[in-house]
Amino acid sequence: MVETIKEKVYFYDTNAVLELQNKIFDQHFYISSVTLEELEKIKTSSKHDETVKYKARKILHLLDEYTDKYDVVMYQNVIGDIINEKLIEITPDSKIVACCSFIQNLIPCDQQLVFCTNDIACKMIANKIFGLHVESICVDDDHYTGYKEISMSEDEMAYFYEHINENIYNLLTGEYLLLSNSNGEIVDKLKWDGEAYQNIKFPNIKSAYFGTIKPYNGDIYQQLALNSFNTNQITMIKGAAGTGKSYLALGYLMWLLEKRKIDKIIMFANPTPTANSAKIGFLPGSQLEKLTDSSVGNMLGSKLGDKFMIEQLVAQNKLSILPMCDIRGYDTTGMNAGIYITEAQNLDISLMKLALQRIGDDSICIIDGDCEAQVDLNQYAGSNNGMKRMSKVFRGQDFYGEVTLQNIYRSKISRIADEM
């Protein structure tokens, strides 16, 4: 007798929709009203980091947009009775699993209801107690920020400082450690150099173009970024719009230029129209004029004052702006340059590889971008993103640093807009 293969119908747990995002809309699915409540709480919670809160906001927008792609199982008293019959505690996990169990008999006989989660507790409840078919989700769980934040008791902190040459928290070379006390206050900032935890310092930057460059309001993450600029040949700085990526990067490079520690700044740019925006067609003018009229020029103009300043620096051979389409065969060896790769979220692996292969041993490089929220073309997204691949390949090298900025300072409007 041939066994009939049933079509799978998925019921997603909260952690599953957070991780899978738009992938869940490939076919019709079910979620619990409890999951919607949890997502609403997560998006503004002070207990979750910005990445998780962003994912919650993003999936809620997708759920609002594609209402025809799923059904919500409302938690009600009869479902609570099902949980009580199983003699287990009523918790958010058990509520979600019970919602799945509640509709199991409503699924057509040619379909199989599958509870989808990576939460171990939910898996056990769904499979061992409710007898549901359970599957895990496959996601890219790489959330490397360039630092670890560890809370310690007084005894743990005393032990740590007595073993400063031991890599107790398994940091990669060049990775930072932020220590906080039991009250959640950050009390120390260190970096693992491969042999010991070292205290970090950052330079006092005063630029004729930028004025004083310093961490805004003493921002811890901006301190880490400036330290990495000053101690590593290559730094990747990540973060949402308004966190200060380009301000810190360009301000630092201009400071080096003014102090004659580098001879010029070379920007590698891949001007990409903003996702979902209308294209304005052909623009007349030279290559430089086209670049200064792009998002790259807008960023430079806003930081340097105006586009005339950009043209002046280019004329003085202190600044070069090269589109990615023209850098093959280019080599910065012997130039003593500061390489700046901006908006790097819009590079795929091959473009990022090409850019990095241009960098000579006498040059430094800063890469900035937001590969979580500002990728403008699908060809640069996901596993093909150049920033993500570079991070995995370079992290742990003794000349590489990576820092994810957390706080948005651009304006109150900008901070609220990030909730959209």
C-alpha cells in the first residue's frame, strides 16, 4: 500500500515569524493571537536589543500587508481548558501550542499541520504533551556585533580581573567586552588582543572641517568604533540610519588627512537608488558631477558643508570618489590612503571582494553600512550580502575590528520613524 504524502500546513511560533520574516508568506499559514500580542510588546520593549525590536516591527508590517496569507487562531477560554486538561501551567508558550492543537481537527485530511519553532520548551510541549508534528526553522543566526556585553556580580568581576590573561568569555581577537555591574551600569570597556584583555582608548579628534569629533553623549558603542579606527587597519561600522556611522568614519579620515597621517581619502561607492523609489533617468555631466548628485554626494555634502567643498578636495587630490564599476585593476599600494567604502550594504560578495583586494598594506580602510535594514536591491540581500560575508571571513584577524552602533541621534523624528 502506497502511503499518501500530505501537504504541510504551518503554524508558526513567535520566534519563527521573527526569524523567517517574509519567508513565511510563501504559502498560507496559521499563527496565534498570543504571537501578535508578543510582537507588539517586543517592538517597544527595553529588555530586547534593537535588532530584535526591528524584526518585530518589520514582521508586524508584513502581517498587516499580507492579511490574506494567514489565519489567526484567537486564544479563548476553551483553549485554556485544553491546557488545564493537560495538567500544565498556562503560559504564553502553552497558549500558542494549544491554539495549534485546537485547529488540528479542522485541517483537511490531505494536509498535515506542522508546528514550527526553534524554542526548545515549545518543541517539548507541542510534541510530547500535545502530540503535534514539530519542525525546527533554518535561519542565519549570525548576529555578530563586534562586542559582547556581560553583566557580573562583584565576585565574578573580582575573578575576572584576577584572570585578565585568560579568554574567559571566548572573544575573538579584536572583539570588545563591555562589563556591567548587577545594576546594569557599564563599568569597563576592554578588547581581547589574542593574549589579554586590554583597556581601550580613543583619540581626541579635532578637525578643521568637522570640529571636535567625540562620542555623542559618551556613547559606549561610538567609543568602540573610534578605538577600532585608531588601532585596526580595517574596521566595519554598522548601525541604523542616524547612529553616526558616516559622521565618525569621515570625521576620523579627515582628521588623519589634516594631520598628514594619510595623503588622501579614496571612496569606493556603488550608487544605488533607494529601494522602491522612482528612477529619474539619465543625468548629464561628468562622472564626478553624477556621483556628487547621488546619495554619496548628498552624504559628503551634508558632512563637509556643500558640494563645492567636495570639488575643492578632489581638485587638490585629497579626495577621490571611484564608482565600483571602475575599480578593477586599481591598487592603493604606495598611496598611504584612507579607503572609505560607504553604504556597503549595497554590495554583494563579489563586489566587496573586489573592493577589499584593492587595499594596499600602507592604507587603512573603513566600511560602513546597515545590512539589516537599508539594502536597496534583492541581489545584495541575505547570504549574498558583502558586509555579512566579509564579517564572517575577517572577524578574529588581528588587524580587523567590527562595531555595531545602537543609538539613533539624528533627530526625534528619525527615532520615531525607525519604528515604521
